[in-house]
Amino acid sequence: MKVLVINCGSSSLKYQLINMDNESVLAKGLVERIGIEGSILTQKVEGRDKYIIQQPMKDHKDAIKLVLNALVDKVNGVINDMSEISAVGHRVVHGGEKYASSVLIDDVVMKSLEECVKLAPLHNPPNIIGINACKELMPSTPMVAVFDTAFHQTMPEEAYMYALPYDYYTDYGIRKYGFHGTSHKYVASKAAEAMGKDIKDLNIITCHLGNGSSVTAIKGGVSIDTSMGFTPLEGLAMGTRSGNIDPAIVSFLVKELNVSVEEVSDILNKKSGVLGISGVSSDFRDIEDAAAEGNKRAQLALDLFNYKVKQYVGAYAATLGGVDCIVFTAGLGENSPETREAICHGLEFLGAKLDTAKNKVRGKLTQINTDDSKVCIFTIPTDEEMMIAKDTMEIVSHK
């Protein structure tokens, strides 16, 4: 079975065509600047030069049509015709409370996705546009929605409720939803596999660290708490997001800066985090370079970020009643030995001991704890596309 994985952003589209018979990636690509001058598609196939198409794409339908053309291109493609694509798996950011797992897309599901737009106004609309475009171009191919929020729907009430008037939850759906669920689910399963144990017997803390970051407590294979909340703004300080702050700061800034609530929201989402602290960049690599050159604000940004991650690890160890495994993943988690070392320093009381020599690794699955560590520590590259493809195959196979 060949599964096409689609991940639509507002003006971009990432895709992979995966042969699920052996879990090999046949082709992967990125379409950028959809609806903007300079639209471009870049497709990569192992062992070949990049295939680049530069031509106007007014919308996502144009982009997906170009993706399909690239996949079946006589010279640069990897399949003979579109009938070889058995199913399409779509990444959807928000499924609300209704979906605790991936689902075959039908009219009822589409209506639910529209209802969730108010919860994810930046993310769900392009996801919906991408699904509609695929349905129009591939009307007989089954489509599956895989939700970022689904994995966290196992959280107990005390973990997902906010101490606000209860009617705000029942009337407006205000609660913690959590995000990055596909990534957390994938790396937790890979960690259990690497340990040679049943995930149902493990307490795992997964740290998805990058420009967007979150930490999740996983007990017996299910999420029982996570750091992101009603939106991806809650939790850790991130590339440009503030993470947790005193809510009273919002009204204070509205008055002091004489700006609107929307403008403060923009500050918290786009001008805060490690960018706001360092004044250098939202890219941790730039901040690490600046800190190495003696930039104190850059060092403060790194120290603050690492401190916040450590706080969540400690809190979730308590929530879980002990921890068997800590996993680092995503761009920063996979590729920054310095970040992992700073976070693990001081966690010895939990039985987590990092081996600094083993920790000198980037971008590959590696166990990085000492031999006498009671807690396993891993760096595991995330693969959300593979997780989406697996869910898609499972659902399509049983429909």
C-alpha cells in the first residue's frame, strides 16, 4: 500500500509518498509560496537530483495538482499513475474533544473540522482547504484525518480543565487540548521498542523541543498531561512564544502600551520566547552561537528555556509516580547535545544520569544514559509523517 501524507500550512504544503509494505519513503517534497509570487515545488527522491518546479500556484488545489503531477512525472516521478496511491493521510491540527483518534474523512468529519476553526483559526483552515483539494482531484481515494490533538484526549479532567467558570468549558470548549500529539505518540512507541518493553508497562516523558516545544507525560502508552494548552501558546518558552505567564500581564500591557488585546496576543505569539529574551533570533542555533561569543541575553534565553523544560520533567515525574524513560526529539531535542545536558543536569535525584560521551550525537536514535542510570534517556528523531501514514493504513485497511 502506498500512502500520500499531506501537511498543509497557510501558504505551504509538505508531502511524502510512503510505501507501507516496507515503510520506505518513495518521495518527499515541499511546496512554498502558495498564492504568492514565486511559487515553487521541490521534490526529493533518494539517489536523484532535486526536482524543482517554479510556476504560479494561486491556491492549494493548484499546489496539490502539481504534487500529483510531480509524483507521476515520466522522468522525475516515482509511480506510473495516481491509482497507485491507496489513501491520503492529512495532518489536521485541531480535532477538538470529538476525536481521540484518527478518522476516515466524510461529510460529518468535515463539518466537525469547520466547527474547530474557532479553536485553531491559523491552522485548521489550510488543513481543510488541502483536504477539499485532494477530494476534488482524487474523488475515489480514501482520506484520513490525523489530529495533533487526538493523542492527548486521554488526559483526565483534572489535567485538562482550567479553573475558570465551568460554563466556559461547556459553552465555548475552553480547556487544555495539547498539540504535537503525533510526534509524542511516535517517539514514545520507538522508545518502548528500543527498550524491548511493552509500552503499557512504562512511564515515559517525551520532550518535543524546537521552535515550537512541548513536554508530555505518557503512562501505559497514553497521554495523561502535556504542556501546551487551549492553544500552542501555553507551556514552555519557545522560539517566539512566551509560554506560561501571569494572565494579568495581558491587561497590564493593554493599558501601559495603549494597544489592543489582539496586539498583545501578537506580541506573546510572535515576539516573545527566546527571541524576545535574547533579541538575537528565534533560531536556537543562532542563540547558541551568540551565547558562545559572550552575549549574556542569549545565554539567559537558553538558561530560561532549559529551566522550564526541567520544571516540566520534574512535575511530570511526580504526575506519573516515577519515570522509566525520558525522550528528546524534534529539531533542538535531536540535534543539541548542549540542551540535553543542561536539562538533564540535576535530574540525578530521579535516577536519570546522562552519559556526556554518548550524548555527543545528532539526529539519530541513541540511548544516552550511563550504564548505572535507573532511567533510560533517548534522543529519537521524530517522524510525524510515518505516524500519519501508519494511522491512515490501519484505518483504510479496516473500513
